[in-house]
Amino acid sequence: MKVLIVGSGGREHAIAWKVAQSPKVDKIYCAPGNAGIEEYAECVDIKAMEFDRLAAFAKEHQVDLTVIGMDDPLVGGIVDVFEAEGLRVFGPRRNAAILEGSKAFSKDLMKKYSIPTAAYENFTDAQSALDYLETAKFPIVLKADGLALGKGVLICNTIAEARDGVREIMTDKKFGSAGNCMVIEEFMTGREVSVLTYVDGKTIKPMTSAQDHKRAGDGDTGLNTGGMGTFSPSPFYTDEVDAFCRKYIYQPTVDAMAAEGREFKGIIFFGLMLTADGPKVLEYNARFGDPEAQVVLPRMKTDIIDVFNACIDGTLDQVDLQFEDNAAVCVVLASEGYPVSYKKGFPIHGLETFRDMDGYYVFHAGTAKHDGEIVTNGGRVLGVTAKGSDLKEARKNAYEAIDWISFENKYYRNDIGKAIDEA
């Protein structure tokens, strides 16, 4: 069969790598792709938001299945466009992708259906938000309602910081139209855990757990990023936590979306906070996490094409979803200055080292080919993933592997997975 993957980052590289392992697949396209994805797929020069061009390409090349990796096209309705053309596509429709597309919608959904989450209020004008802050308890969290590349969340310790945050999001529109509405939320404390799940509209099957590191600097300092590294599984996601989440969070979310006439088929990413009062939902995403996909998919044993098809056909209950009994750690190699400003175009050396190394992977996030050479082309450049028998071994292997790669202005955090030592 022929598969088209839509996207260009490390997540899409991980998906392409996993799809290439399926004996059912004999041709992979990726639009637009990147220099690393070229190893498994024919990259097509069509942007992720060019829905009509993508659908026309899929029809012309008789693509059997299209997989949407990114949030923007899902929230924008690419699945609806493909389905209207009679094309088979994996991902939620526009009216279901709103679960990620609007934080105000998702918070209201959780309140209506008693799904555990932080207390909150939604605001559509800056003055009302500023008035609310006068009597609020600090620290407090401000969230731009729409998509903001994982950066539209501000944790404010003082009212002065919060006032600046309101101006940043709602008045100055730092995150564009994502700040037309804003959620003000109580600050929760505890361990953060990410759980990706496959959903077919009624059945939900969780993947193995993971934990992301969003801040740019060691010790969780600096600005929020798209993710500086991750590990899987989380030692804090116990069988007891899993049982609670399945009963009170995962299935209720799927049922709530169905009850709202927004049947969800695809992936629901649950960002969880393990609080003293039990697990609560921090956020929903409507696709694989990035870089969570880079540690979850290498541990997945089941043929991903079988899972994609089951989600589309509503037969996920018949799939035996299995993961390896091991661990994986991913360290992101970024460009110095990310996420603010950075230089591109530096040659990358050492990538060939990974070709013959079992249990070691390098997923391209921001790379390009220039004069036959692979060069840096983004803030997050590469995700270096290594597996091990347990998390400590996987972490040791990952940090050894990042030394195999060199490029000018290479930057990374030194403490990805350090929480493992505290478990």
C-alpha cells in the first residue's frame, strides 16, 4: 500500500520510520518532509496547510492512507477535506480536533462531564481578565486559547507578572489570534506525565507513558519550547494511576466528545498532572506529541498500520496493542538561542554513525539538504533517542549518542530524565 504522511518535524520522522517497518507498506510519501525523512519516504514539496493540493496529490498517486502528523492542519479541517474527496485519512475531523484547537472548549468539556482538571475561568477581553486577577491566588497559569506551538502558556508568580502576561497574550497578541480568548487556571503541583492514546470514536487504548521537558534550560529554567527531550515510561505513572485515568479521564473524554456530536478518531494526547488530589488533565492534544513520539513509537511492537486502520474503521477493540518491556530517552539537539533567535545552515556531522546501531535513533526535526550536505534548518534540529533495559541505562545511552553528532551552535539540556533518579 501507499502512505502519505503530512508534516516535517521529528514526530513525522518517527511516524515515517515506524510506518516503514510495516510489511503492508511499499511506498511512503511525506509532505513536505525533511532531510531525515528522505531515508524512508519520497518528500513532496507541498505545505501542510495546502489541503486541496495534498488531496489532489493523494488522488493522483493513488495513496491508500494519509496520516496527519501536525496540529495546525487537523484543527484547520484537513481530514474533512480528504474525506469529502473519498480519501482514507488518519486523524480527527475539524469538529473533534477542537479538543486541542481551543483550550476554552476543552476546559468547558471537562467541567460539563466532571473530568478532573484545574479550576479555571475563560476571558475574551483583557480588562475582565485583569479585574479577575486582583482577587486571584498565586502562582497562576495563563493560557492562550488557540494553537501557539506549545508556547502559549505562562506561569505567573506575582500579579505584576500576570498583568504583563495578559497584555502579552490578549493585547499585544504575541501568539496571534490564539490570544483572542484566554484561560486563567489554578496552578497545580505534582509530577507531569504524558499519555498518548489511540481512539476509534468509542474505544480508547493508551500507549506507554512518557514525560516531556518543555523549558529551554537545565533545571526547568528559561522559556517554554516545543520540547527539549523526553523519556518513556514514566516511573510515576503507576498501575493505580493508570486504572484511575482509564476510568475517570480517558474513556469519559471519548464518551464526552461522542455525546457532543464530535466523534473523535485518531490520537488523543493527555497531558496529566499527578496532584496530591489525584491525576488531573493539564491539556489535550489531538495528535502524537513531539518529542513524545520519538520515545513511544520505538517501543511499540504492534504494526502501526493495523492500529491506524482500526481507528478509522472503529475496530480498535480487536487490536492487541503491545509495547516492549524496556525504556527510551530522547535528547533534543537544538540551535543555540532557541526558542528566541538562532542561526541556520550549519553542516551536521556524524549522522551515519546511527545506521548500524541497534537501539539508537536520530530523528530530524529541523534539517535541510544544501549542496548534498545535511544542514541545520530550525530551532530544534535533531532528536537523539536511545533505548535501554531500564530508564537509567536508556538515559546513559542517549547522552553518549549525542556526542556522535556535531554542528556549530549545538545546544542541549543536560538533565533530560533526571527525575528518573528521584523515582
